[in-house]
Amino acid sequence: MFEDDETLQMYIEESLDHLGDIESDLLTIEEAGANIDLDLVNNVFRAAHSIKGGAGFMGLTTIKDLSHHLENVLGLIRNKELVPDSNRVSVLLKGFDELENLLNNIDTSNDVDVSDHIKDLESITKSSLPEDKQEMVSEIVDIVLQDGRVFPQVSLFEIEQYKAEGKNLFLVEYDLIHDIQRKDKNPIEVLNSLQKTGTIIDSRIDFDSVGTLSESAGPNRIPFQVLFASIIEYDMTETLFDIKKQYIHSISDDMIVSTSVTDISVEPAFMPSKEDQKAASVVVEVPEPERVLTPPAKPVIQETQKVKQSPSKEEKEVTISAKPQTSLRVNVGLLDTLMNLAGELVLSRNQLLQGVNSSNVKATELSSQRIDMITSELQEAIMRTRMQPIANILNKFTRVVRDLSQQLGKSIDLVIEGKDVELDKTILEAINDPLTHLVRNSVDHGIETPMEREQMGKSGTGKIILRAFHDAGQVNLVISDDGKGLDPDRIAVSAVEKGLISEQQVDEMSEKQKIELILLPGFSMAKEVTDVSGRGVGMDVVTTNIESLGGIIELDSTPGKGTDIQIKLPLTLAIIPSQITSVGNERYAVPQVNLNELLRIPAAQVKEKIEKVGDAAVVRLRGELLPLLNLSEMLDIDTTYLDPQNEDELPDRRQNLADRRSRQNIITEDGVIIESPDQEKEHPKSDDPKREENDRRYHARSAMNIAVVSAGAFKYGLVVDQLYDSEEIVVKPVGRHLKKCTAYAGATIMGDGKVALILDISNLAQMAELSSVSEAGQIAKAAEEEAMAGKDKAALLTFKNSETEHFAAPLNIVERIERIQTSTIEQIGEQKVVQYRGGALPLYELSQVADFKALPEREQQEVIVFKIKNRELGLMVTPPVDALEVALDVDEGTLKQSAISGSMIINEHTTLLVDIFEMVKILNPGWFKEDAKVAAEMAESGEKILLFAEDSAFFRNQVKTFMEEDGFKVIEAEDGLIAWELLKERVDDIDIVVTDLEMPNMDGFELTKRIKGDPKYSHLEVIALTSLASEAHIEKGRKVGIDEYEIKLDREKLMKMIRQKLNLTK
Amino acid sequence: MAETTIGTSSQDLEFSTFYVGGALCGINILNIQEINKHFDITQVPQASDYIEGILNLRGRIVTIIDLGKKLGLEPVNKDKDNRNIIVNSDDEHIGLLVDGISDVVLAKAENIEPAPSNIGGVKGKFFQGVLKTEKQLIGILDIDEVLKE
């Protein structure tokens, strides 16, 4: 093989370039069918041809053979002798794939067996020819010159083709030494310029006539033979080729001599001896000056010609060789911009230096502004050089989908949208594999066979949409198909079978969570392993890959309708927006992609909000237990170790730290690294008061700053000392000694020149064994829920009257919570009102109805707005106002008084439950006059009797009271079973059944089922009372025949519903 | 990477010498990128104990190693004589924090003797050899060995 690295490299690069477009061109050709677009075919033909031309000269026999056969087929297509149907195009595609493969592994290319490809191609060629010519296709001839030298192994078929086109054949003999090297040319260029005037059939270096080094004259000629077909006449060739006529041989028929070798694919036709190779490489090994200029000049041409070119080239390298790309094509315009910016930067630097030297503040300021601007532009421009259109990888999916759907007998349309969305080259390379996997999945598992589809009433042709778009500074990639979708339950069953999760876990999962089980390692749904997918290593690898890029993957699927997979990726990895935090006196960056929200718990609330589950701290965030990870705690141990100054004091310090750690996990000041003596002095001071506290939770002297972060499935709170700004940081790699510190994703340099570490959120979670923490949290939550399950749960709004008086009211009757300025409150007689939404809102406070303290005077006033009898009223309260879900365990006796229905313990405070209804009644008896009238009428016209089943005495009394107030008669039952017995006895009296759902002995569902299942009772309407109506509950209730759902403490609605059901009008 | 081998040629070699944990050591000057006194070091919790931290050296992140600890001697005592010797190893800049620097010593390769198994409490494997001068012994450090993780 030819051994001049640079020439070879150039050849490979050029060839790959040629191949870049071929795939999409071929697919277009296939689509067009018999209606051939000559330009396109010519494009592909020329590509094959150029590759062949160079290969001969380089001694790359396999490549030469393969491209030659490809060229033959393409030539026939070009001459409209062949129709490019899908089979033929498939063969061509495979051939070009192999060619690319060979080019990428050029060193071993001659040893690759491509006979299969060649056989296929030959059979296509032959099939288009008349019988008598078929033989010619594989026939090989030698060309014998007058002086007896031989140009061996030329395809007769090709020669005949050119002759048929009326072209003249020449054998041009360049001399590598005199004609090429001495003239500062290079063989590839020579070949390229020849291409302009004709066609190169073959080229080779005639090593046989070089002679050996031992010969006295030495090698003074290295003939570089080119077999050339052109319309140009022999006379003109001298000027054209720029060599002496004696080296140009016109080839006549008698010079073409048939050889016996016919099977060229098996036996490499031409292998120069080792010696020859050396000779060749010695001579040609001169770097050509033009070479340097060629690469940058190219992209411009390409961009204008065709945007797709460089893209597909890159994509190939990504798919075929695992090696990351080491060179990148950059638009010359962009390079010019960079150069300009660099120039400006230098100028500004000079100005800055001058300004500084002459102490000219104004000039310094100006130039620093300029530098600031230029830097931003420079940054942007440099980033742009790395940005590549996503089309690079998306385009190839046309092929992937085409091949796969053919293989699987499916019919699929692929729609690609947003091809010009640009992504950083590194990210682009890295998402190629995951994306391929996802697309293959969609084709294999997503889209059904045409038959299945038609049975389901869908069009036989499936559709896969690949969509890329920008959103919120991230690149979104959506792969959606209209296939069969994912069945959450089947996935769950599979996952349980594989032992990935327990059945118990499944019960608690939402549909979406179930679907996302397929992202677990080891998960596979495929009943059998196919070529395409189903090995159980798939989605988890995809997830890992995407997450390692700082991306997120989300699944959404509707069974029968299709699946959407959404991937969110950062634009670039080099510069990332990050939240800067600090612990001790070091800053740490938290990548924004991992950050969900920032949480600050005021000192006063730290105690109540932070809980301990086992050893782990958790915070309750919107009803979820969020495990907390204290960064300072994780880091201070080692930091202390590290500090050499404190080496001697180490045991002492450690004790001190351990001490502090148990009492107080947040170290507000520098509690970690003690370097200066005055800081040391500070410590006892700040520690002393804390030590007095006998609280093993977080100490409550400082607010707590939490960055809520998520790493994959994990979500946790990272406790830090301070939260600073969000900044764009430049990720810099850390040295090899720190590679094993997995807590960091890298380092960055802050504005002040100091280094800050970038935290690796998912590794931190692993280090802290957070999984167990979060499990502990979940167990605690589950236990809590279990404890609550037996009791009635209710959503309550808690508030205070005076600082020490805690109250709660049912959340469902609360309209809004408002904060008003005290100064806007108007006093009208006894009544306080505030202008509110165009009307006057009457304001009350609890001290008006019961024996409570008056509200403390404040500038602002929190008002809870209730709506009763279609009128709004405001209750003035003292914050904090908070919504909670609690198990009702009400003590009705101890603290009973007017407008208070009972008391219970909420968050360690005795909390009184306000009966808003009663309160309004006391305050505004007029509002209820009408009710009283209705009740009286009802009592007159004959009593309506309600059967009311409820296990909680509190609720039973509450509900019964207001039912009776409205004129109903109530039969009470303590559980479902009692209700059932009562019903059997008094079925004729009872007009309607109102039941609680969760009751001992027999629950509301069972009761309803019995009522509805027995014709004797089934005419009765059943209204279920729940404290919390969940979708699942409602669904379950509907199934057994519950007619309506009402919420226990919503008196008005319940009564309205009862009336409606009994056809009572007000 | 610069050469660290000490050949048999009689060529003059230059060694930058410095003190660490009371011992005088030397590094072939060709291995040294620069010597500075930037100590705005960022601690790296959880790193090996001999890692002093990381430093911004003109936009590069440089790991600073406490040479005293690395060699199993006393940790470098923080004072005004401290220096970072920045060496280049495997395309990476690494800083060696030393107690203080001393002269550049010229020596002939043949004057360097093989290192004994232990020099002043430091394992012999860290040294390429010892150089005897009129006044004292200089342990010539094997940078590759010292910088092993």
C-alpha cells in the first residue's frame, strides 16, 4: 500500500467528503425511481469514481474494486439502462457503507473481503445487459504498451463503456519525480485536474520500471500511470497533461489483451513489494504548501453548494468509528470574525496597558469595557465554531428507519423537524447512540405491522417524528411515534417479574412512573431477543448517556396512540449556567440543570420544618419528604483532615466538630477550615448558646438555605451556607490526582480568580447513600400514611389568632387568603369592612364570637376569605397561615365553646377547629333566616329522613347538627354494618343514604354495593362523604354505585346536594 | 514530558534544589515549568491527604501537592518561604508545595549516585539518585514516582 501519510490522509478526507452526501442522494434517487434526476446520479457517480481513481494510485485494491463496481451500476443508472429500485439502492447503500468502512480503516482495507458486495453489484450490472455482454462485466484485461510494459487488470466492461461513449483512451505516464514533485504538485491534485477534462479509469504507480537502488543510475523515474478516457484528441494531450508526448499513449484495441484472471475480488491484483513501497514513499514525502490552505477553503464552497455536506460526513464518523472526531470544519467567515476579534482584543489590551501605566482612570475604564464586550463576542464566536446542526445526526435516521422497517416488514414515514437546531459538537457526538437506540425502539416496538395498524383503524403507514427545538436555553429532542404505545401495567408486571421492584411499590405508582420503569437497568419487555432490540440493555444505557451529558429524558405514552420521548439537552458542555453556593469559605457551583428550586427556611421555622427520620434529616416540601444532604457535613471531615496546620490539633478539632455536628448541622460561619486565630476565637462564642439547646435537630439560630436538586430519579435538598447568584461558568478539568474525588464534576475559575469546585449532584447523592435516606423518608411517610389511613383525613388551614392561640378551619370552604394593609380597614358602626373586588368585605375576628384575645396590632393583616350563603366574609388572623393534611382526631369536649367544634393536636400545638358556619350564624343570624323558614316548611310538609353512617363521633355530630338544623330527621349509624341493619328495618322511612367511606366493620363502598345490589333498596340515592376525594376513590365509588361525592366539612354543598336529590326546592 | 532520565553522558545537569521537611531535594530544572508563590488555594475536600488544593494558574487548574506529606515527611510548614514548584507531567501542570527553595546546582551525571533505600526518612523509590556536594546531600526526585496518584 502507498505509504505517504499526508497524501493518503488527504485522499481519505476527500473520499469521505465525497461519501458524505451519498446516502441521502441515493435515498432521493430511490424515491424518484425511473424518473431519474441526472444531477444527483452524476453526483454519486462522480464520488464513486473519484474514490476509485485515487485508490488505484494508492494501491488500495479493495477500495478500488468496490468503488469500481459501484461506479458500474451507477453508470448504468445514469444511462437509464437500470431503474434504481429499492433492492438495487439497498445494494448500493451497503456498498457505500462498506466503502466508508474501508476508508475509515484504511490500513486493513486491503485484507477485507468485499466479494459479497461485489457479487451483488455485478449481478445488478449483468442483469441490465444483454446476454452476450454479460460475460464482459467480470472480464479483466491488461493493456500492453508498445515497449512491452503492461498496465494490468482493467475491467473490459468499463473500457467498452467509454468506447461506446465515443471517448479516446490514453495511458498517461507521469513521473512522480520530475513531473509532479519537482513541479510542486501532488498526485491527488493531478488526478483532480485530469477529472475536469475526462474520466480516470484507473491509475497506478509502475513500480516495476523504477529499478532498484543498487542500479548505478538510481531511480530517476517513477512512472505514475493514469488510464484516462476523454473526448480530447491525442494531438491536444501534450498541452493538457503538461508532459512530453512520448509518455502519452493512445490505446487502441490491439493493446487490450485478455487475461485469465477473472475473479479479481478474491485475489488482490497488485501488491507492491516492500522495497517498492519504500522507494515510493521516499519520493513523495514532501509536504505541499497548498495543502495547508485547502481544508479551510473547503467549507465555504460546501456551505454555498450544499448545507448538508459536512453534516453527514461527521455523522458517519460518529457511527462508524467510535473515535471522537479530532478535527472540525469551521466556516471561514467565522474564522475571520475570530481573527478580527482577536485583533481588537490585542488593541484593547494595548490601550488598557497604556491606561494603567499612565494612571488614566478614564482610559482604563473605557478599554476594560471594550475588553468586556470583545470577550463576550469572542466567547460566542468560539462557541459557534463548536456548534453543529443537529441535522448531522438526524439525517441518518432516514436510512436507519428505511432499513429497519424493510427488515421488519413495516411501513413507516419519518418526519424530521428542526434540522438547523445547533448543538455543541461533543454533545452531538454523544447523543448519537442513545438517539439511534430510541429510534430503533420506536420502529421495532412502537410502530405495529401494517396489518395490526389497519385492524386498529389506523393508517397502515406508521409515522415517527423526530423534532428538535430550542426551549428555555436547552435543546429539546422529541421522538414521537403513533404506534401501540407503552402499557404501564404490562411494564409494571415485567418489572416485578424481573425483580426490579416489588408489587407493593407498583401499587403506589402513577401510570407515568410505571412507564418510566423501562428506564431501569436490566429491564426488557421484548418476549424474544431480536436483532433490533430486546436485550435488556437499552433504555438504562440511554438514560445514563443522556444524564452524563447533563440532559433529562422523559417518557409519555398513551396505549394504542403512541409514545413521546422527550430529551432535554444543554446547548453546550463547556460553559454551563450554575448556581453558586458556599460552604465555609469555599464556593461551590451547582449546575443549573440539576437545580429545581431554592428553598430558604427562616430560622424560626427550621425546627418545625426539618424532621429526622432515623439519622437522616428531611424537609417537608409541599407534602413530600425531601431528604436533606448537608454539604458542610459531608465536606468538613475531610477538610479538617486536609489542613496541615491543624494536624497536631486534629483529635481536638474532631471532637469539637463531632460535638457541633450532633447539635447543629449548619455551620454558618467558617466552621470548617480554621486558619486564622481570630476565627478560632469566634467559635466558642458562636457555639456556646447553641450548646445550651437540647435540640438534636438543626439549630434554629440561622435561616437554612437549601438548593433543591435532582439527579435522575433522586431529588434532594442540598444544605449550604449561602446561596449566591446564578452564573455562567467555564468548566475546567481537574488534575489526575483529583479524578477519584467523584463529588466534583470539575472546577471553574470565579471572577476573583479563585477556583471553585463544581458539584456532581448525582455522585454526591450516591456518596451520601441518599438512596437509603430517601427510602427512610418514604418508609416514614408510608408509616405515617398507614397511621392516618384508619382515621379520617382532612385538609385544614391552620392559622393563629394571637401568638399562642392556634386554630384551624376546613380548607375546602376557604375562598382565598389575602394580605391587606391595616390602614385600609374601615370601621362602620360595629362592623369592620375592607374594600375588596369592587365590594365591601366584612371583616371579623375570633374574639368577636368567643373568648379569645384580640388580634395584635400590625401594619398588615392576613385575612382568610370564606364564602357562606353566597356571601363572602373575611376572618382576620395572625400568620403563619399554612395548609395541612391531617388525620382528624378531634376532642370535642375539652375546649368546646361557641364557634369552635373541637380541638386537636397539630404540629405539637393544641389547635382549635373553628366552625365557620356557627361563627357566621352568631355574627350574622340574618343570613340564615331563609334556611330556618325552609326547615320549618319541611318539618310541616312531612319529615324527610336521612340515614347517616359515620364512624367518627366528631363528624357524626357535626353533620347531624346541620342536617337537623335544615329540617331533616337523621338516623345515625356508627359504621356500615349498623347502617345496613338499620336500613333493613326501616327501609320505608328512609329517603336518602349519606355515608362515610372509611369505616370499620363495613366501609361505605360495601354498604353502597349492598344497597345498590338489592332491588329492595336500590332506589335509594347514596351520597358519599369523604374528607379527601381522590380520583381513585371516586372511580371506585362509581363502580359500586355511589351517586354523589361530597366533602365532609362543606356544609352548604352537602345540604344543597341532599335537597337536590330529594327534589326539594328552597 | 521532559526527560527525567539521568544518562551516562558527562553532560552537565542542572538541578533546582529546595527544602522539604528538612531534607534538601532537587528536580531536574528541565522538568520545572515555573516556581511561584500563589497561595490562593481552593481546598478540595475528600481528596487524598497530600493534596493541598487547586489553584488557578493563568486559567489552568493546577493541583497543588504538599510534597512533605507526599514523601511521608512533616507537612510543609506554612510560612513566607513557601513556594509552589510547577512541573509539567503528562500534559498537566502540577504544583509541588515546598518549604522553600535553594540554589540551582550544576552536576555531572556521573556524580549522581544511586539512591539508598531510605534518605532521611523518605523511601528510596522517590529518588533517582543522590548528589553529593561539598556541603550536603541532595536527593534527586523522580518526578514520575512522586506524581503517581
